[in-house]
Amino acid sequence: MMLDNPATKYRPFVGVDLPDRQWPNRRIEQPPIWASVDLRDGNQSLIDPMDQERKQRLFDLLVKIGFKQIEVGFPSASQTDYDFVRSLIEGGRIPDDVTIQVLTQARDPLIDRTFEALKGATNAIVHVYNATDPMFRRVVFGVDKPECIQIAVDATTRIRQRMAEAPETNWTFQYSPELFTTTEMDFAKEIVEAVMTAFGARADNRMIVNLPATVEVATPNNYADQIEWFCRHIKDRDALIVSVHPHNDRGTGVAAAEMTLMAGADRVEGTLFGNGERTGNVDIVTLAMNMYTQGVHPGLDFSNITPIMREVEHCNQLPVHPRHPYVGDLVFTAFSGSHQDAIKKGMAERRDHPEAVWAVPYLPIDPLDVGRSYEAVIRVNSQSGKGGVSYLLEQEHGIELPRRLSIEFSQVVQEVADRLGHEITSQMIYQAFVDEYLAKDSPFKLVGHRLSSEPDSPRVSLEATIEENGDHRTIQGEGNGPLAAFIKALAAAGHDVEIIDYHEHSRGQGADAEAIAYVEVRVGDEAVFGVGTDESITSASMKAVISALNRHFSTRAPAPNVTADTLA
Ligand code: KIV
Ligand code: ZN
């Protein structure tokens, strides 16, 4: 049960003292060195760790995306990982510009086994860690500070020796003080400096120091302060590649990584879509795409993000959330009417100025850049308004509703959505449109018409045959154009109709092209819309008037044919 006073159980995090911090004024202007830990930290956290086949597929995917540093496993702790490392090396599966990384604990037999696993590698990072956090020193390992330093130094010395014995490999050394963010800063500095000395780190022999937020325990600015403090206080900054490894326990792993980059980190370890222990490692896809939206190319290729997501889901056997930034199934979708309206306007402006800087409301990124289409952007349910409905009719069915008609028709769709209680597809919307405006054929139907005119006169005479309650009638009228003549003919037959508004456009192309006409007419006291389609624009406009009359006389049961079955 939650405590009335959590302060009796939990203490606020005490950050490093850095009143003259510089990082808040900086911006991320270039990508870091990216290191994927999907195959190690990510894999360690899976319900069913990956088998060889899934590991290989994920490795190939990481290479294809553009990762140059990939932690492929913990070979001294797992036979599967050992075998995988061997198969990568012996199978020649590692491109020359890619460096594999493996993790080891700071113990001699494990270090030796790690080097066995790496035999014959062209490029390799040996990553050793030990716990430096005071609670771990006391509770887990029972070591004091000097003993803790000794463990790190002994491991470093042995790794240095092993590296010297295998000069055919291009080695990099990496050390992580585990739980860096909860280690006393001066002790973190002391142990890293001891390790640097043991390794012989210099500007021309750099090592990676990885400073993990093993458990995220504070707001992300604290991690940034610690990284800036470390970079400013460490003895020989030039001898180091400073790496961060944010976990996501508070849900701010991405923010933490971004702030630590502003604070001076050179490298980020993380995973695709944030898989990893507990709430995961930092999500490199989000980080990279965040950079991209600021105009900085991340150096990783997520142009086709959906297949990447599906492949990662297969390898991890874990779903990516539908709201996951940049990739989730719903993140380029708007259901809300006001959002749809704004997106529709933004898209229309973009069509006119495709070269302009991206500025479409509610879409921080162009879906096309990550291989997503505009089609999925606007979807309709009971929360949607006219914007989405008319957008889908226009995009997918070539029907450009005039504004007032789109307001009326959105109410028809709203009733369907409320009745069904779930999303309705563009096909269902189209069916509702046909049912409401095009399919009603009683009491009136246009059977045919003939037009004649005098040369050089705008006036036309029209003779039309209509069906009224099943009986054919011929009606006649004259006017300034076919539609006006038709209205006159209807009036002469006892049906007074006044045109309030009229729009037309063509729909489709080539042999399939047809005209579509929209009218708003007054019949008695009622203003009513009608729509007609035909190969000829004259017939389409007359059919639109007939449609309006039929709607006026109908009982108005909207969209009778749209049911859940239409989804099938
Ligand atoms: O989270 C962590 O501290 C780790 C280390 C092994 C770097 O994964
Ligand atoms: Zn980790």
C-alpha cells in the first residue's frame, strides 16, 4: 500500500554540486558514437533469450541500420553467447568497419574465457565492469573502497596483457563503474583514474569509460550534471571516450541521454525501441529520430522503420507499443476532429510548397521519411469530425466535399461511428456517402434528357424524362444553362426547388473519369444537399438536384448499409 508519507521510506536524490554548469546552454549538433547493447543488455532481459538464429538476424539488422559498435554478448557467462561470438568471427559475418563488443566481469578466469571467445576478431571492444556504488560495495560484495579499486585495476592489468598477446586484433578497452550515478563522484573519478593508469590510457591510446545510470534514480538533469562534473574533473579527459548507458526506470532515459550529450558525452549505449532490463535501456531509435527532427542526421538509417520494428519484435518476442515514438502503429494517426482538420490544412499547404521546411500541425516529422504513408494519418471514429471524413473521401475516393456538405456528412458518419462503437474505415465512409447521397432513387429518378439552344444565345431548352413514384413524366423548361432549365422544368411540374449553392469537379482519370456535382437547394422551408455523378457534367448536376429532392422526401435513416460487416 502507498504510504501517507513516503519520506519515511524514500529520500530525495542528492545531486553533484555544479552551480556553474554549462550544459543547459548547449545543443546537440552532431550524433554520438552509437553502441547497440541489444544483444547483451537487451538479450539478458528477455523472457526467452534469443537463440542463434534470432541473434544473427538482429546483428545483421543492426549492421544494416549503421551501427559500428555492437555489444554481441557476455561469452564468459553464457555458452550461447560464446558460440554466437565464435560463429560471427569464424563465419566472417562482421563487416570490416564494425567492432564487436563483449562484456566480462572483473575476474581472471572470465577474462581469459572472454579472450578465447574473441580469438581471430579483427576489431573488438573488451568491456569490463565492477560495482562501485556504496550500497553494492557494502551489501553485495563486502568490499571497501581500496578493495573495489584493486578489483578494477587487477582486471584492467590482465586485459591489457591479454590484448598485448593478440596483436592481430584491433583492441579497444572499456571500463564501467557500475551504478555510476549512485556512486560518490569523487570515488568514481578515483577508480576511473586508477583504471586509466593501469591500462596506460593516453590521447593516442584512448579507452572508453562507460558511466552507466544502471538504475535511473533522479531527474535527467542530475545525470547531465554528473557527466559534466566528470568531464571537467577527470585527470586526462583526452585519453577517454566518455560513454553513457542510461536505463529508463523513471521513463526519462531519452531525456537523460540527450542532456548527457549536451554535458559532454561522446558515446551512447542503448537498444532499439528501448528493450532492456526492467523498464529498459535508452531507446536509440527515439534518440536518433529526435536528432533528425532538429536537422541533425543521426548517422543511423531508419528510413523504413516498420520492417525494422517487425524484425526487432520477432527477435525479442516483445511487441513495440502502438504509441512508441516515431514507429508505433498509431503515432502518425489522428482520430480527433480538430487535429484532423489542422493536419488536412497543413498537408494541403505542403502539397503547394513541397520544398518548404516541414510544418504540418501535430506531425513532428514527415511520415514518409520513416517509410510510413499519409494514408494512415487520418482515421475516423466517434471522436472525429468533418476534417478526417472529408480528408479520407478526398484522398482515397476523389470526392472533394464542399465545406457545408462536409459538416452535414460528418454527422452521418458520426451516427454510424456511435452505432458501431469502433473505428470506421474509409471504405465504410464511402459506403455511407453512397447510401446517403447517391443511392436514393425514389420518389424521383432521372431517366434521360435532351438539350437544345439557339446559336449565339446563352439560353437553353431542356426536355427531361423523370420517373416520379414509378411513373414516367416528361418535363420541359428553359434557362441560362442546363441546370437553370431543369429547375424551371421541375417548377412547371409542381416541384419548386431553389439552388442555394453549387459545386462540381471531375473524379478519376482517363476512361474512368466522371463528373461529380454537389447542390444545396431549398425545397419548401428545408435546405437540403444532393450529389450526382455521371459521365456528363449536365447529367451529374441534374442528378444532384434529384438526389436533394429524394433526400427531402425520404425518412432520412442515414447510411443503412454500413454495418460492422462492411469492415470485412
Ligand atoms: O546497466 C549497467 O550498468 C550495465 C553495465 C554492465 C554497463 O549494463
Ligand atoms: Zn545496463
